[in-house]
Amino acid sequence: MTTTGAGTPQPSAEELRRRAVRQRQARRRTLVAGASSVVVLGALAALVVTSPGWPVVQETFFDWAYGREVLPAVFEGLLLNIRLTIIATVCIAVLGLGLALARTSTAAALAPLRILATVYVDLFRGVPTLLVILLVGFGVPALGLAGVTSSVVVLGTTAVILTYSAYVAEVLRSGILSVHPSQSAAARSLGLTAGQTLRHVVLPQGIRRVVPPLLNDFVSLLKDTGLISVLGVVDAIRAAQIESSRSFNYTPYVVAALLFLVLTIPLTRVTDRFMLRSIARQNAQVGV
């Protein structure tokens, strides 16, 4: 670096040469990546549209006139998926945090609670979500318990909450355990109680570290709310199934898939951004 008369640092000739070389290399990589992408995607597209069955597939799956016709019904079902996702997210956050705290507790008196939390997590992580929905959706009404709802929407959402709370609990537990014990020791040395240390020191750091995987779980939750359609709930998937059964045309399924993509792709990009920021923050801490 050189300095001008005004004291402003200026890059040297060697630094300018290096920058120019890096810019040329970046442009070359961009051109190569773009060209290879065009070639590969073009070849795949040509393979599909030139296949013998493409006209039938186009008529059966990509009838856009029929797609516009069924769009309102499928979109109305998607709104139900969104509402259920919001409700389930709140319940999963509360239940998952409670399970994580129970599993990370060290008090001897809470040993039965730790055992129950461990059994809960192992059970609902080990059973497929679809089976949990079927067992809860059909099993609870069969019990004939007084005061227990038989609404398939409520029961299906409850089954999803039971399953996802187990996954979220493990993500939160990993975040809590990733906080170095010195943080708790420092907080206690300042006079904070165990509860205050957990609330103000451990939890904020632990949750911040697992935001990307939690966002991934949220994206998966949005899609898996469609599984409750097996109970007869008219969500986006069930609405598409109804419309397809009327015409034996599968375009409604494609419409439902596109609507889900409109929601999940931005959420995925947000998750990627959080992950990059988290990595950059960790690298900055290591470099200090």
C-alpha cells in the first residue's frame, strides 16, 4: 500500500495486478459455470420433450388451462396448511424447549422427568410421522373419551406436533450443550442464580447457534402438514386429489407443488443466509 499526499492509503501496483487477476478468474469461473449449466439443463430438457410419452405427460400433468381452473380450490387448501403450520410452530417451540430443558437438567429430583423426556423423544423420533398421524387420528376417537375432540384437523395437527417437538427438542438440546460451561460459571460468579443463568446466558447463546436447523425444521413442518390429508382434511394436497379424481388429470398436483415451492424456496434462502452469517460469526470469533 502507498500513501498519497493527503494521507489516503492507495493500493500498490502489485496489489492492483492481483485484483485484476482475481477478477479475470472470477469472470472465467462464472462463464464456465453458466455454460456448463446451460448445456446440462438443455440436454435434460431436450431429453424430456423429445421422449415418446412427452405429449401424454404434457396433457396429463401440465394442462395449464385446467390448472388455472383448480387454482382457487388448491390455494384455499394451502391457506389451511399455513394456519396449521403457525399453530403447530408455537406449540412445538414450547413443548420442544420443555423437553430440551428436562433432558439437560442435572438435578437428582428431576431424574423421572429426564427419563420420561428421553422416552418421549426416542418414541416419536423413531416412529414415522405418517404412522403417528394415523394412530392419533383414528385411535383417539376410538377410545370414546368424554371431552376429547374427534376433529381430524385437531388430531392431525396434534400428531404433527408430537413428532416435530421430539426433533426440535434434540436441536435445542444440542444448542444448550454447545454453550461452554465457563459461561455458566462466569454468570454464577456475578451473582446470578441457576435459573437466571439459564434464561439470560445459556438459552440466548444456545438458541442463536441452532437457528439454521430450526428454520430447516420449519420448512419441513410446512410440507409435512400435508400428511394430515390422509385423515380427510381438505388441505392443498387433498384439494388437488379431489380435483384430479374428477378429471383423471394430475395437473392439480403440479399446481399444489408449485404453491408449496413458492413458500419453501424463500424460506430455504433465508435459512442459507442465517447459516452463512452463523459461520462468518464463528470464524470471526476464532480469529479474535
